[in-house]
Amino acid sequence: MEQHRVDKLSKIKEMGISPYVNTYIAGDKIGVIVEQFSTIDTELTDTVYKIAGRVISKREFGKSSFITVRDMSGEIQVYLKKDQLSETDFEVYKLTDVGDFIAIEGALFRTQKDELTLRVSSYTLLTKALKDLPEKWHGLKDIEQRYRKRYVDLIVNQESRDIFVKRSKIVKSIRDFFTDRDFLEVETPMMHPIVGGATAKPFETFHNALDMPLFLRIAPELYLKRLVVGGMERVFELNRNFRNEGVSTKHNPEFTMIEWYMAYADYNVLMDMIEELVVTIAQQFNNSKSLEFNELTVDLSAPWKRISMEESLYEIGGVPRGAIDGYDNAKKYAESLKFEIAKDAGWGKIIELLFEELVEEKLINPTFIIDYPKEISPLAKSKESNPELTDRFELFIAKMEIANGFNELNDPIDQSERFLKQIELADSGDEEAMKMMDTDFITALEYGLPPTAGAGLGIDRLVMLITGQSSIRDVLLFPHMRPIV
């Protein structure tokens, strides 16, 4: 608390006025007023407007003042003059600071500089702020403080407000994209008795009433596929996922995804959908098929490149053809590059390691990497032409993975065997492998899952791309931070 504000608070209370009004019903939106009278030629009337908002600035000239008031819709200049207010109202105004919330009534006029202004006839203090805001012209620049005190960042930094307003609108557009295509939005559990749906390290918790451990979900996949078994042929969920992994400019342990499943479709259909969705969002919010991100220029023009993971190592990663044919050759080649190979790694994991090291950083324009090894795709259907590969894709844009999808494995016997393989990996020390058999999911598959394709797309990273923000923390209202010791 700032002492000069506390002193004013005491004076307001001594006047018998509450500095924290119990309730106030807002009247007119500032942005609507400003838009209505945006042109100088628009004729002003004697209509009295009733607005409420935060005081952003004050300029005092003896017995008159100009202040700027902001609500969520916009800002407007307000003019106060002592002889046009009651003595009490003017005294309360004098005790007002930048940052306080007020309600005012008045008619519009234009100043000599043709600035639209509200002439105050009634003034009410709604909330007395007890902390000073950062200096107007410099705002809140300390990046860590912006993350830790997002509420201050939003007050003083217009760019931050714009980003999160845009994020909200992007999410709405994504939801509309799917509902317009007859997908049903659903909600599935966020606490799971068995870890599944992806390979990642989970957060653990405990349910006291049920006396059982639970895990924050790493993905909703297995529950959504149960719904397809039940006859919900097109479902999606805008969901929060939790993965107990590292924090970086691209990773937050709690993140938002959209995941969707579509019966009687394959992964090619989903790639087409994602391409259409991302281009639609870019056009809608940036009016362009080009993005500027991290000093990169990304061209979203269709069609997007589709290339197998193995072929990408040759074409993009510079691996000599034949150098990774079979496990022994792949292992030898990776070791020649001084890469550390896990003791339980098969050919698929070595290929994935080489891809992450040699290819991923070179994927600027949208690229679908397809046909992933079966070893690293425990829930994806094997390719008919090569059972050691799967009908799976990941989308990369600007060096980041944006989406992951595949033809869903619907053979319960094959799925059981893959779960058992995951358990073996977990027992050998792989923290990300699935540690338990989800027998109920296997039972669901035994009732029959039609040919289905499913995908997940990272909302946070998509918003980063559309808004040009280089860190995931800039598009999360409250990113996770280490506590201040």
C-alpha cells in the first residue's frame, strides 16, 4: 500500500462515503460511444451518458481537470469543472488517483482540438486503489514481473490486453470451425485413474474419499475414443492437459489443446482440416497467409509439404541414403554424430532422435511429417504397406510442433500388445512410457471402434504464431513460475 493513497482513503471515509461501493450497474460502454461519434461530422446531442471505468491519467488546471477513463471496450477523455459538480463530488474527485475506478454521467462535446470528451455532471468513486501504477510512458517492462503480476501488465500494457483478447477470439473461431462441421463438443475427466493417451510424465494426486491415486490427464484421447465407440462419430474437446516436464519458451506444464476424433475418416482428411483451419485463422486475424515469428517469415500458402519421417532425414537432415537402414546402421550413424542413445531404443527411437536433432530446427514453413515408426506411436494404426510404420503425422511450423494425429488403432488385440510393450519400457526406466494397462479401454475396443482418425492441436503455440509472440508465457495469462524465495 502507498501511504498517500491510504491517507486519501481515510479522508473519503471521514466524509461518510464508501471507497468500495457494494454494487454498481454499468450503463454505456465507452468503446460504443467512441465508435458512434468517431467522425468529427457526427452531430452531438444533449444525451447524458453513464460510464464506469479505471482512471488512466489526470491533468489538472486549477478548478478544472481532464482525466482519461478506460473500460474493457475503450478509453475516453472526461472533463470536470468545479462549478458544474456538487461540492462533495468535486472533493471526492480531488481525492482520486490514477488507477481508481469511478462512475460518471455527462454529455458529449468536442474540445478545440476536436477531441471527443464527456463533460461530467455527476461523479462517483467506486473503488480506491492503494497501489501506484507503473509510470505511464514506460509501463511494466520487467518481463518476469509481467508474468508474475499479470493484472498490472494488463492495466498498463495495451499490447498484452490485445494479445489475450485475440486469444479469446481465436479459441471461439476454432470452436466454430468444428461445430460448423457437425462435431459435438464434449467434456471428459481431468483426473485419470490410469495414465494414458500419450507418452509423457504425469502429475500425481490422491482422492481421499475414494482412497485411490489419480493422475492429472496428459491427454483426453482414450476417453474421446470411448465416445466414438458409443456412437458419437464426431467429437472434440477444448481441454487442459498436464505434463510434468520441462519449462521453456515452447513448453508449460499446463497447456491447452483441441483434440478431435472423426469416424470414417483417415489422417489425410485431418491434415486437410488442419491446413484449412490454420489458414482460416491467419486470414481472419492477420489478413494474410504470411506470418512473422521469431525473425522468421512463414508462408502458409497451400498445399503444405507432406514427407515421411525417414525421407525427411535424407532430404532435409542431410543423412546419406542407406545410412539408417535397419537398427544396426541407424545406431552406428547416430553414434558417429555423438548422440546419446537410450539402452532400450529400437530403430524407431533412433530415427526419432535423429529427426529431432537434424530436421526439426529446419522446418519453417508448414510441414507434415508423416509415417512415424510404430515403436514411438503406441496408439496409431500400422500402415498396410509397412507394419513397422504408422499412419501418423505431426505438423511443424516455425520449428515448433503444432499438431499430432493418426489413424486410430482399433484392433483390441494389437492395442493390448502395445500397452504391454509400454509397460516393459516403463519397468526399464522410461518415465514417459505408459505404466498400466487400461483394460476398460481395451474392453471398449472389443465392442468395436469404426475406422477413425484423431488429432490434437496446441492452442497456445497456435496463438504464439498468430500473435507473433516468441514465448509461450506471453500467451498464457498466468504461466507457472518458480516461487520467490
